[in-house]
Amino acid sequence: MGMVMGSEGTGKTMALLLALAAFPPACFSSFIAANCFKTTLPKVNPFISVGIGTAVSILLAITGWAGDVMGVFTVIGASFGPICGAMMVDYFLSGKKWAGPWAGFNMAGWISWAVGFVVGMAPLVGLADVPAAPLVAFIVGAVLYFVLAKAGLESKVLPMAADNA
């Protein structure tokens, strides 16, 4: 790092400042994750669910797997591609607005995500050579969500109080 920053001391200082700057967003994202887990799995203590995620993160950092940028981005694309595809279709199916929170598990969403995730992960685990796997995972999630939603596999939308805006 000294070559980039001018001196070894400057490089170490910049690395420390980067670590400090990364701390607040890491805490915020953990808070969001805990809320999501608490909403999706209300009977599971968020300390446990987020603790498992933290342990996996530490394992990835210690083993150096987190440094495999292409692998990390492939996993992120495989994870979020189908979710974003399903959300886009849900947006259009609900008249270009948020329909509201789902009651329980939305099977159309979970199935779309699972199949899209497998497609997105295929090149990383050696199942198939899928070009632009995260994009293909997005498309698979979108198309499958559309088909499953039309087949009636969406959960009921929870009623919400009218906005007083």
C-alpha cells in the first residue's frame, strides 16, 4: 500500500481510516438484516440469525475467500438478481405501485429466488457455463415470478391503514 499512498505510514493510516469508515455502514446493514430476519422469521431470535451471518462473514474474511472479488460479486449477483427480477414483475403486476406486505411466505417469490439463485451460481460451482449469470438470474427470477404469480402462488397482501398524507 505504501507504493500507492506515498509511504508505508500513509498506507497504514489510510487502511485504518478505511476500516473505520466501513464500520457505520456495516452496523446499519446488520440492523436492516436483523429487521428483515425478524419480519420473515418472527420466532427466530435476530441475535441468532444475524450472529450466524456474522460468523459466516468472519469465516470468509479469515479464509481469504472474501478477497475473491469475482466470486463474491457472482454470489451477490446470484442472490439479488432473481430478487430484483421478481420485485420488478411484482411492481408491474400491482399497477406500478407497492402492493403492500405479504402475509407469510410468498411462494412465488421464494421459488423464483431459489431457481434464479441456482442459475446465477451455476458457473461458480461448475454446474454450467452461464454467460452473464447475474443477468440471467435476474431474467429467470422475473419470468418465473410472473408465471407463478399468474398461477396463484402469491400470498395475500396484508391490509394497511390508509395514508394520512
